[in-house]
Amino acid sequence: MILALWRITGLANKANHSRIFNFKFLISIEFSMIQFSNNKNKEYDLEERTAKFGENIIEFVKSIKRDDINRNIIVQLVRAATSIGANYCEANASSSRRDFRNKIYICKKEANETKYWLRMLAKHHPELKEKTRNFWREAHEFHLIFQKITSTIDKKV
């Protein structure tokens, strides 16, 4: 329909084509955001999911009795786990495609680091193995999601 109006009004040149394409792109983004914000299922809202993950890690480590060995593990775990969501928020507010890709790549690295610290915590506290395994799976899912995003961006370049 837009193409038909474009031809009827005699705006068939490259400059106007660019403006119309950008307009269609903006409409597409706006429509997507409306659909996304109306989605009642927060499971697919990655920003919310990463924030919840960080919050759950914080609540989890509050229940662990601190000792000389696990003190640094816990600090590093909280830093890495909460950094996933913080960097994802930064990626969403990025100023360029390159900046977005770099922030997403950092999210992927932080997810890997989180998995590492969960492994160390599970080794030191075998009684927490099941709980740490669940967190490890979630961190692994984040890793896979962010890997897919970065590889998709790299293919488009």
C-alpha cells in the first residue's frame, strides 16, 4: 500500500525511497514494541529474565554461611550474575550496532563466568549442588541466547 501511494504521488526516486524505508522501519519497530510490551508472559522478556536471575542469585547467596574459601567465590558470583542483566540493559540502550554487539558479547562472557563460579560453589558446598545446577542451567541458556545474537549480528556484517 505504501509503495502504491509512493508511485501515485510521483515520489519514485532514491532519496524518497530511503525516507519511506526508514518510515516503514520505524513503524515496524513501534509495532513490535507495542506487541512486546503487551505480552503478559515475562519468560520471553530477556531484560526481565536477566534481572530476575541476578535477584535470585543474590537471595540464594544470602542463605550461604560465609567462610574464608567461599567469601570470594560468592562475591565473584554476584558480580558476574548481576552483570549479565546490567550489560543487557546497556546493549538495549546502545548507540550503534557495534556497541550493541560488544555489550551482548560481554553478556555472554559474564554468563560463562557465572557458570564457572557456580561450579566452584557447588564443589565447596555439595549440599547446594541441586540449587547451583538450576542456576547453572539458566546461565547456560543465557550463554546460548547471547551466542546466537552475536553470531547473527556477525553474519549480517
